[in-house]
Amino acid sequence: MNAGHRIAIIVLNYRTPDLVRDCLATLPGNYDPALDRVIVVDNESGDGSAEKIRREIAERGYPSMQVLETGHNGGFAYGNNAGIRAVEAQAYMLLNSDTLVRPDALERLWRTLQAHPEAGMISPRLEWPDGTAQISCFRLHTPWSELIAGAETSVVTRLLARYDVPLPVSESKLSPEWTSFAAVMIRKQVIDAIGALDDGFFMYYEDVDFCRRVTDAGFSIVHDPEAHVVHLRGGSSPVKQLTAQRKRRPAYYYHSRARYFRNAYGLHGLVAANVAWSAGRYLSWLRERFGKKQPHVVQNELLDLWGSTLSSVTTDPKRR
């Protein structure tokens, strides 16, 4: 490992070389090549992505950038962990390939990290290309929040408002329970204290799981909306598009959900989360059947929730 780096910027790629190209083009001026490193991690894309990105870096003369090939598509946490292991730095800036970094954003996050020694992580404001803010700060998922998700009914949401996962967009700093990992800066001391991301998650829920571990270890999470990062959302994963179309999500989504709830609340908590979601879904079904509510669940969701729970019990019984 190389010692003495300030920020290691890790951009994860899986068959998104054009998105990576656009992301890298926003980094010059946002990092100091004498102090920082940029590592593009290719998760065994198998489509020539790594070579294409290397050529882009060479042709544009980007300094202190490299491509790291993992040789295996182990998912979001696996790829980012490979980048973290590849370089020693005081902080690690994780970036989705579908992000564009606004001017001064990384420096702003670094300054905020220095100004808040109690903070283990700093997140920026995520926004659309036109500057409209995205919700990127949240409360932890709980069995109660699963009742809200299953029902998606205003009465239930209001009654359980303190458990509703999304937090409103804030124009000032706040300390959320978890924050989006589309763009986040993690202090090295956090990884030293609790380890890296749990690569038992293929994709989804690894961010909330890591944030839970961060706060359990006594660190805080700070969201700084003065640092801006564009997030194109869905460019690096099909799940959001499938959800919007109410099509069946990949199995890994539900396995990750089951792993999160079992890590956080144990097997009884995972079952409670499923029961709560199912009860909420029954309420929403009644409204769809006898009222005017439009369906909000995706195909096979109930079966996939419970199927992933059974798989969690039979294939991965040991938890932290």
C-alpha cells in the first residue's frame, strides 16, 4: 500500500464505462493529484470496460488515476472494499459511476470532515442535473417502517411518521441515521474500528447496514448540503427502473434486505419486518379492492420477501 494519501476517490464500474468517463471528467480541479488518488474499480465487467477506461485516462492525461480489476463481480461492497484495500488514505470517497461531482464538492467534504472530528462519514447533497435536490438522508429501516412500506397509505404514514425512512431535504447540516452511498466520504478511523463494508451484501442495504455499524461504534454521520454531487439515479443498477415499472426485482435485492434485518434485529426482527410489511400490504390491497388506490408493489414481492427469509435461515445462519 502507498502511505500518505489524503483522499482516495473510488469509482465503481460494472459495464458502465461511458458513465465512468463522464464522472472522471468532473474530477480534475476537485482533487489534488499530489495528495489524492483516484481508483476506478472494475467488477469483472467482461465487456472491455476496464480497457476503455484506461485508454480514456491515458488520452486525457488524468494524473494519479488508475484502474483496478477485481476479477470477480462480487457486488457493490466487494468492489468498494477492493478499492479501499488498494490504497492507504485518510479518507475514502465512494462514488457511483452515475455521479457527476460539482466544483469544490470534494474539498468541501474534506473540510467538513476536519471540522467535525466526531464524524465518521460526510455526505453531500445529491441532485439532478438541473440542480433539483434528491432525498439522500434517511432513518434506519425498522419493522415499523416496513409496515409503512407495505401499506403506502397516508394514514399509516402519518401515524408512524417517526419511523418513516426518508428525511426531507435539508438546506443546513444534519446528522441522519444513514445516508446514500452514491457519494460519501468515510474517515479511515471508521474502517480501522469496524472494518469495511459487509460484502455479504451484493447490492442494496449495504449502505444502511454500514451506517448502523458506524453510529453503534460511537461515530456520527454528517450531511453537508453545501457540497453538491449530481446523481443520475439508476444508471448503475436496474432496480429503480424495475420498481417504477412494478416489475420483479432481482433476487439479490431481497437477500440484501433479509441480511440487513437479520444483522440489525436478529431472526425474530426479520420475521417481524416481514409480518409488518405483509400486514401493510393487506391494508393496501383492501384499498385497491374497495377504494381507488393504485397498486404500488412489484411482481412477486410478498413471495420474494418470505423466500429470501427462508434462504437466509437455511444458507447463512451465522450473524455478527
